[in-house]
Amino acid sequence: MPHVPHQLHAIRVAELDLAGLEGEVLSLRPAPGGAPLTTGDIYALVRLRGTPVGAVLAHVAPGEDTAGALAAAARRQLAPFAQDGPAPPVKPGGLPRASVIVASRERADQLSRALDSLLVQDHPDFEIVVVDNAPVTTATRDLVVENYAPKGVRYVHEPVPGLASAHNRGVAAAEGEVLAFTDDDVIADPHWLTALTAPFAADHRLACVTGLILPALLNTPAQILLESHGGFAKGFVPRLFDPAAPPADEPLFPFTAGEFGSGANMAFRAAPLRAVGGFDPGTGVGTLAKGGDDLYAFARIVVAGHRLRYTPQALVWHHHRETWKDLENQAYGYGAGLTAYLTAIIVRRPGLLPALIARLPRGLAHALSITASRTDTTGESGPGSGPGSVPGEHGTHDYPWPRSLSRLERRGMLYGPIGYLRARRAVRGNQLPWQEGR
């Protein structure tokens, strides 16, 4: 029986907007869908005049001013990383037409919440496509057709199970120049789509953009531990990945697709994504591979010579799974998805095998390090962590990563290639949707 750390107490999640690190508090509110802010531990996204710049964790004592306590924590924790101030907010206008693709399966309640947030985006020209993946009921179709089709949302059915197959069906149906993907368990910031698509207008060599994913709730030990292990966030510093100028601090590049972003917040220029074949249907949640569909797409885009950019201004709030069993499944799935996507890359592009083999020793060392049990008790986050504090950085005393989950991740890594090959056989012969009829 795994040891579930019940001593982890719920952490409120908030948004704090400041006029500047030393400026006045402009607003403080719970994260979208979150509970009212009270005393105790609070994890807060910090904005400077609307632009996300970091996150802080603070304890608010009874009788203490919540906004003042969080502002003081922001000045203390983020000051070492402050430079010339935040990037100017992206303004709507001159943006490419976008299609937002949301794959869903039997989660109508969550999907409704996500669609409500997408319908109020400030992007001037976009459509929303919902892909109903291998449904067993009509709940998703009924929700979209009855409640959201009158608002312009399109419904598409994909019978083949798996997130990659669902995404490919969305790619085939989409009409936008840029295809943005998010999940049915997120709430998108109103500025999300504008910030995610703006880089494409500024850089014609860019084929993929990813964005910031923060936790909407931290109510259970499973949610807290997932976020303490890194969650889905990639920090608050924009980054460009260019195959013509490989990053010096990424010796495994381009096989470190996990550093590029996550599937709940990504966008692709439509033409390059279709040119590389879209998503590999042998990968992704809902297949025997368990995951890796987003990592595969990132790597294929970069291997094809295109640039990829990470921008923290494009923000979504993710509802992490709540139970310990969910976390165990995610740990195993992450490990499986990692090696499944690497297997898929080599199967699809055998010429990359020598480069992968050359990086294999360091890759294995890296994989073992990220799946290690966190038992260090330093409790401090160094400068390398950047202004992206999470509740319990790797190695902290309060939120150690259990050995049982580390073992599950590594077992998943061993299974991943087998899972991918089995999943690939299951979908063999299926044409990519945009190739049908050709």
C-alpha cells in the first residue's frame, strides 16, 4: 500500500496584480474557479500590470492582510530575478486566424467550463472545434450541439480512441492558419489565444508556440505533489528553441521535447504541422502508449528545421487530477509517454537513431534524475529555479516525491516502447484525416 502524505493541507490559489514589484496592489482574486482566499498557505500568480512574471508561496496568518502578505512575498521572492521589468502585453490585432481544438471524451461538465473560457478570448479572429473522441454516450455531442453550436463552436466526431487521433481529426477540420490546442480540464486566461498566436506574426520561421500552465486548484495531496514535482509549468522566462542554433544548456536537444512545453497549451502553424504528418496516432492518452503525442509533435517540428517558442504570457489554468490513484497513473503514463515518443521518432525517422544513441548515456542519466525520489531537506530554491516557484520545489523537505511514484515512472519508461509498438499496430492502415480522398 503506497504511503499517501495526508499531512499536506490544501493550498489556496490566487492571482495578484501589482503596479510593480515595489508598487501598489492593483487586484487580488482567487484563481478561476478557486475558493475564496482565507488564511493559511496561498500560492499566487504574480502579474505586473497584467503580465505574468512569477509565482510565490506564502503563509498568511490570522488577522494578517492577505494582499499585503502576498505582495511582500512577491518582492522578497521575485526581486532576485527582476531585470528590466515584464515584457509589454501583447495587443490584439494583426494576428493570424486561429482554430482552437479541444479533444474530449465523456467529460461534459469540464468541457463546458473550458468552452466558456474560450468563448471570451480577446483574439479578433478564431474558431473553436470540439473533437469527441471514441464516445460511449451522446453527452459531449448534446452539450456542444445544444449549448455551444449556436455560439459558433463546431462539433467533430473521431471514432478511433487516442488523443493523437483526436487531434489529427481536429487538424483536418480546422480552417485557421494557426492551430491552438488545449484540454477540456483547463480554464484559459482571456488573453491566452492572443499571446499564444502573436509570436507567429513576428517570426515567419516559427512553427510552434507553447505557453504557461498553472494549477487551478491545490486541494489534495495528489494535486500538491504533482505541482511540487514540476507540474506542467515551464517557468516565466520566454525561450526560443532554434535547430539552427542548438541551446548550449540542452545537451540532449532536440530529444528533450519535455522542456518545450505541454499539450494543454500549444499552437502550431497549420502547414508545417500537416507537412510532418501531424500527431502520431500510436501515441497519446487513450492508447497503449499512454502519452507522448505532444512531445512527438514538438520534436518532429524541431527536427524538420522549424523554430519553437515558449511564452509565459499565454496562460491556462489546469485542473490537476485529485486522487492518489490518478497521480500513480500519471506517473506511470509520463514515463511511458517519454520513451514511447522517442520510439515513435526513431520509427518515423530512422536516420535520427545515431544522434539519439550518441545522446543516450546522458539521456538515461537525465531520466533517472528527474524520476528520482526527492528526499533532500534543504527547503530552498536557488537562482536556477527562476521566478517560477511552485509549492515545494524538487528536493524540499515539505513535499518530497515518494519513491513509489519514482518506481512507477521508471516502470513506465521500460514499458513505453512496447506500448507504442502495440498501439501503432492497432492503428496501422488508418489514413491521416486530411489525406482522406487523396
